[in-house]
Amino acid sequence: MSSVMRNQDKESLLNIIFDLDDTLHDKSASLKTYAECLLNTALNNLDLSKQQFVSEFVAQNNIIQPKSHVFRTLAERFRFSPHLERELLIAFDSSFHEFSVPFDGALSTLSMLKNSGVSIGCITNGRDFFQRAKIRALGFDQYFDFTITSGGVGVKKPDARIFEMGLGNFSRSDKKVCFCGDSLSSDMAPAKTLGLITVWKTEDKNKPDYVDHCFSTFQEFDQLWQTTLVYA
Ligand SMILES: [Mg+2]
């Protein structure tokens, strides 16, 4: 008789921490939708190349820099008045979260993990109010046991301290912990240094040795979880 229990008969032996942006949250898709909305509202009277604006808006927001710099650069490039520049910055902070979209399958993966008895944390770099507003709008908050933002704690990834804060939040310290993120330098390398199982969201097929597993879609993640990670 087999002594192997079915997955659903046992409590998960793993917990997981996710990065937010570009891992669960499809940041580039959200930025693109937001830029297109601006072109139809605040910017609809301006004479500018729509395609150029959208790509510059996405590119500037994907650079790690204060949002005031993003809108200063856009204002210079597209000749916005100082008044418009300021309006755009204020509007972005108060309404970008409404445009946030998850990657396909991200919500059902979180639900699957939760139903399997996995504790789920989130560690994200960014301003506290901004990251939390996105998490709520994306519907992730009901699945996260905790959220740590660099803006909230004053330390950012790849600093080991923010990872240690996360690990201290799990009620069971005997379980292994996976860290799932898209950045090699901010997520994967520091997580591996702390002995976590590293799961990289990437399109890249060449993984460095400190990455244990990779996936590009959440369908692939679920498969990885069912076939490999549950036995880790
Ligand atoms: Mg990220």
C-alpha cells in the first residue's frame, strides 16, 4: 500500500513570499492603459504623438526614480506647462491603482495556494500608500497574510533585513519558504543568500545557479507547484 498522501490530505510544507510589480501585477499593461486614458482626458487638447507618449510614459515609470522626476522628464519632452505637470503627478498618485491589472492567472494561483494551506506574504519596493492601494485594487489583499513595503519599513530589497522581516511574519518557522519575483538582483540573489527556494518569473530560459525554478505564466507556475514545489 502506498504511504504517499495526496496533496490535499496534508498541510503544505511550504510558505511563499511574492514580489508585486512585474511578478503578480502586470505593471507595463497598467501603465499603458493609464497613459492611453491620459491621452483621452487631461492631454486630449495637446498636439503630441500618442504612440511616443505611451512608450515614453511606460519607459519612464519603469525606471527606478521618484515619480516627480518621471513627470518632470515627460513635461520637458512633451512641453507640458508646470501646472499640467503638477496635476499629472497628483492624479497619478491618487488614481493609478484603479488601472492596475494582474497577470493572467495570478488571482487563481493565489487562491489555489491559499486553499492548499500555504501562507502568502508580499515584499515590495515602493511607497507604502501606493503599493497598498494597488494590492487592494488588484484583489490580492484577501490572500496575503502580510505585506511589507520598503516605504513602510525604510529598507528596500535587496537589503537582507526586509527579507528577514518577512520571514519573521510567518507563524510557522519550520516550513520552507519560496521567494517568487522577477528581479535577479533584488529578489532572487538575496533570497538565495538567506536560504530560500528561489522562483523566478521570466521569459529567459538561461537561469543563474542561484535560481531554483523559473516560469513565465501562472499556468506554468501552477504546474511547477503541483509537480515539483509541493515536494520541495
Ligand atoms: Mg518586481
